[in-house]
Amino acid sequence: MDLEIKFYVCESHKFAGTFAFIAELVEVRVNEISKAFVSKSTSPLADFWVEIRKEQHKTILAGSGFLYDSSIIGSLKLIVEFEDNVFQSFTFPSPSIIEQGVLSCNIDDDYLKVKYWSKNGLSDLAPIDYLEKSKEQWYAPLSKVYIHEKKIADTQADFVPILPKSGPEQPIPKELLNDTHHPQMKELLALKGLHEGKDAVFIGNGPSLDLNLLSKFDNHIFFAFNRFYLAYDQTSIRPDYLVSADQQMIEDFGKEMINKSQAKVFLAGESNLPLSGNYIWLKLVNIFPALFSEDVAKFVTPGGSTPYVAMQIAAYMGIKRIFLLGFDYGYQFDEQDKNRSSNVVSGEGNHFIKNYRDGKPWIPPSFRNIGQSFWTARLYFESNGGEIVNLSPSKSLKAFKN
């Protein structure tokens, strides 16, 4: 068997510790593939997920994962299994190395205020073709990169470019940044700076979470996610806030989150949610790479995970330090949707709570998206005098210091 493959993306994020690819398997039908995985030898690489999907008439393989050691990239293979246990192995091209990106973008009077980060300073960051009114630069000492702030004349563009010229442009309409007509604006404005200078604990739902550790964090603000309340019979801790930006989880359990969490609930979605009860809706704007929203009253970006949305909320509240517990990001699943028409899988065992999803299908995470957005969050907090510390045993999240 000698098949042709076209790689559209092959990249390594130097700081987030992620490796990702998107490829087309030529003249192969989706239903002919049994499975696909990334391997250093013959077994699947841990903390790596490969999706098989149909796009128009193309068969697409999209994979991403966390790498403990970037030096192994040259020895990685993409292995595709077909019917009758026939395997085909593909070599990856040399990956592009991500060493610069975007942090945030906001309206500031009559200008767009855009913040970028880069490893080697302003010279490596291609200028934007709009009138540049001012430039500022500072150094984020913990992350060893430069942060650049540019003010761009608001009248020069209908869209805000959020990547340097050297990368693919991913614009967002500037009208979004001007939108101040949120139906709960008064309640959102009351949250701005509410916990100025405080520390927070993010309670992840991964298998490594030790509930006994929560009692050690006195005077901390607690954020929990999705169905954490299923563990209320195991702990007396009740979170201050419960957040969900997982659209499948909200569809399946949104009403339950509102009724059972005993916390202020934030639910993020592209449009206002048809749910009754006491919760705050956040406007979700699906952008990759994810921006870090400095004003959650206007919008948040998902970044591939609910905790990233919570990090934007915490920054808006004035929280300076975040400690992560139960953040594992190693997923197991039973099978992918056989039709390959949607990126859904089934399976349990990925959380410290049994039957966390009640057997319902779920959408696997994009490690590419998560890694890059967590790195963005780290930079944002550090450049504003804060930090995010990972106290979980997992070594996957290189974006944060342990």
C-alpha cells in the first residue's frame, strides 16, 4: 500500500509543548479507516488525539497532543489502520515552530489596542499595514518573551487582524469589540475588580484531583467546572463560581448546572441560551488562536477548554494568582462516531467522578487549541503582575510552571 498524504499544517508550539497537524489522505474514503494515531514506535503516543473526518469530498486527519520532549518530533510517525489490519505509516514534514502570537485586542477610544507576544522582540514581528499611532514594549520576566502593544487607527480597517503577517490571518469584526448591549451588563459590570488582588483555585475534574487538598486553601476564591457538584457528597467545599463553555455539556446538563451547583453560574455560548434560572451568559467568540478577552462583558474566547474562559473571568475580577488542581488532560475514549460526520466519541473514565457524562457522547479536546490558549493566559497574567501555577501531577501542561 502506497498512499498519498498532503499536510496542510504541521507545527510545534515551543512554549506550550504541543505538536499538531492537519492532513488530507488522498483517494481514501473515511469509512475505509479503522483508526489513526501518532506513534514513536508502534503504539499510540499518550496525550495525543487524532480525529478522522470528512470535509466535502476529502478525508481529513487532524491530530494534536502534548509532548514532554520536543526532541522526539523527528522520530514521530502518523499510523493509519485500515480494514484487515493493514497499516500505513507516514513521516511528518519538518514542523513550523510557533514563537510569536497574539494576546488581546480591545477598543481604546478611537484606536484598536492589540497586544502581541514574541520570543525575540519587535524585529521578528511583522508590522501591520495600518496607521500606527504608538508603540509600547515590555518584558514578561517569568515567561522569557516580549509583549508588544500597538495602537491602530480604528478608521483603517473593518476587521481586526490578530496575527502577524508571517502567519495566516484570522480577523474578527471590530463591531464585536464595540458591542456593549449585553442583557446582563449591570451584573457583569458589578464583577469587574470584585476580587482585586485575591488568589483563586481552579478545581479541575481530572482523575488526579484529591478533594482533601481543597481545605488547605483558606481565603481563596474557588472556581469549578461543568458537573463538579456530583462530588458534593465527598466534600464540604462549595465553589464560589461554576463555569461551562462546553457546548455539548451545556446542551445535556445546563439546567442541572444552574439548579445544583450552589454557586454563581457562568455559561458561555455564541448566542443567549434558552435556559431559565439564575446564571450569567457570556458571549462566546470562536477564534483560533484564542484571544484573551480583557472585558468579558463584551466577549470571551473558548481556547478549547472551559478553564480558559474562567481565566478570562478571573482576570476581569482582578484575581492575580490562580492555582490549578486536577488538570490532567489525558483522555481515553471507546470509539469515534462511525459516520465521521461529527467529532464525537463515547467513553468514561476521564474524570475523578464516575459516570461523569452519564454515557452521553462528548467532543474530545483540541490539545493544539488548549496548549496555545493556556500559554496566552500565562502571558496575560504574568504581564499584569500575576501568575498561574499548575499543582496537578500531570506533566502535559508545559504552558504553566509546576
